[in-house]
Amino acid sequence: MRYLILSDIHANLTALDTALEAAKGQWDKTVCLGDLVGYGPDPNEVIDRVRALGALTIRGNHDKAVSGQADPEEFNPMARNAVLWTRERLRAENLEYIEKLPKGPVAEGGFNMVHGAFHDEDEYVFAPEQALDGLLSAPTPAVFFGHTHIQGGFTLRGEDIGVLRFKPTTGKRSSTLAIEPDMTYLLNPGSIGQPRDGDPRAAFAIADMEKQSVEFWRIPYDIENVQKRMAENGLPEPLILRLSFGR
Ligand code: ZN
């Protein structure tokens, strides 16, 4: 079974559809690590698309805030503004859908899915010392996480922690990682809708646990098209600008 692994779509339909087109025919099942909404201009359209894909989806912190399960006051003012904007626009059945999303970790097809850290869905895993707890707790050789919007991850072999990062390039790209038998992996597919690793292209992964391989993809999409819709909807300027830089 080949899994398409999406995370942090953040209501960016253009990025999602471009990624889906690029990955067409390459996967059997879709999973999503949370944050369908927040920041971007297309919350209903993105939820509709994810539901149509039949994706196994866990909740992210923005999904919780928009559906009233977390306090938007804990967000920075721009993110809060986008949360409130999203809440006003979501159709009732889509609001109900994100409200009912399960909390990670969720096990599926030989791996586990979490939004943030293994034991805390709201915690960010940026550095090896933050990854260690999840690597030691992982019930499967691979755990996929999101939340940081940074493609890559962490490995553990014995007492050695490794960091996985990919160098930004241009055009389409996929890097293949071979899962080794004596290693544990905490892997982030990157963000579809708002990358923050200095590479503005949409990021996702395709995992084949039988073949023990994970492909990390980057796909350019029409960023200006999304920025235009964000501006028309009065979303905060810094959220519009950051898409150009992937920061
Ligand atoms: Zn996010």
C-alpha cells in the first residue's frame, strides 16, 4: 500500500490541487496529519477535497481552534484573525467534520500519525532534543508528524539521533529515503499550504511501508493566485507575503 501523506494544508486549495495532480496514480490511500484550515482563503473547498479523498485525518491545533476546542486567544493576533475569519465562513457540516477529527497518535498501515509531538499534539518538534521522546516512544519504526511546516525529520539508531533535511532546489523534486531495519524515524512530510523551511513549494510525502521507502516531494504551484484570493478576503498581509518566501 502506498500512502499519500499530507499535512498543514491550511485552506490553500491551489497548493493542494497542484500536489494531488502531481501525485496522481502514485498512491492507494491518503492520510492527513491535521491543520486543514487556518491562514488560507479556501477552508470549505479544502475540507470538501479531503473528505472526497476519503483521507484518514487527525486534528491539528488550527482545526481545534476553529471548531472551538481550543482558545484562539492562545494564538498570535494574525493566526487568531485567520481562525475567526475561517469560523465565520465554514459550512455547518464542515465545522462538524473538523470538530470530530480524532486526536493523534493514530496507527495506520505500519506507521503512526501525530500532529505535533508524540505525547502532545500542540507541541512543536524542531530540534533533536524535542524529537527524542517521540523517537523513544514510537510503537512503529516510522511516525509521521506535522505542525512545524518543515519537511524532513529525525532518526534514532542506538543512542545516535540524526537530523534529516533536504536542500531547497527549484522545479519538481522528490527525494527517496530508505527505512532501515534498526532505526526509528520521526518524519515530517512538510506543509502543503504554508511551508516554513525556506522553500515555498508545496510539500508532501508518499510512503510505501512494504518497500520501506518514503518519498519527500516538492511541487511549485501558483502562489500569486492564492495571494490574490487572500487579499480579496482581507486576510492579514504578513500571511499573504510569507507564502512567497516559504517562511
Ligand atoms: Zn499548521
